[in-house]
Amino acid sequence: MIVFHGSITVVETPKILKALRMLDFGEGFYATSNKDQAIRWAQRNSEQKKTEKGYITEYDFDIAEAEKKLSIIRFNEPDEAWLDFVCSNRSGRIPDLSYDIAIGPVANDTVYTVVQLYENGIFDKDEAIKRFKVRPLYDQVLFHTERALSFCRYLSAEAIERTDQGNG
């Protein structure tokens, strides 16, 4: 499986870094199978850090081998389990789960607004999930452990010009 990472640097050797903010699937190294999503991430990071350009780095992720040897959490759609997992991670209530990789939809800024409305009691779970399903969602792959990263091999990198319009 080919996956991409959008950043302000080329990342030939991915690492598990301490997150500066709470993220959908917890701490780790994030990638996506959607090149356009990685481009948006690179552009957004470039805008935030005020760099001239961003980069997308491409990897070969041996998912077949990883599925045999690692603990993988997979969310095929934004359902109740996904919503609970994302809300737990984004609020700092780390789920009591042991996993190496998490795969599922991205809670981008538009989707995160729905998450916030759900967390504040304005939407119930059914309403929140219904609203997710009408939005185009991209996937994300979180490599949560160093062991998981061993299944990810660097292929190439590409510079991405900053647009000052990228959104996540």
C-alpha cells in the first residue's frame, strides 16, 4: 500500500514524535493513502510555519505483513466506535487500548466542528455520525509504535508550493 506524509521537511526515516496537540488517533507518525490529502497537509504546515514550501514523502507500507504481526485498529467509516476513539484521543483521555497502527477516516476541521458539537451535547451520537457521512472523508494511517514504522519504507519525496489556502 502506498502512503504519503505531508510536512515542511522530507521525512526519509519516520519517527514517533511527541504531539504538540491532541490528534485523532493519538501520538505517532501520520500518513494517508490519498496524495491530495498529503498535499493539503504539506501546504497547511508550510503556511503555519511560514516556510516557502512543504513536502510530501511517499512510502511503501507493507500492510499485508503488518496485519500478520501487529495490532491494528481499523475504522472503515465514521461510526460510533470511531467517534468514541477520536473524542477520547482529542480530549486527552487516552483509550486503554494496545495498538501499533490505527487506520480510518480523518476528522478534518469541518468534521471536528461536528465532534465539538457532539462533545458539548448539542448533537447526539446519531446526529453526529449522520453529519459525518455526508462529508467527503479521507483516510489516515497512524503508525503508533516504532515497531509499526518498520513496515514503512521510504520511496520518494516531492516539494509542494505553499498556497496559503490549504485546509486539512
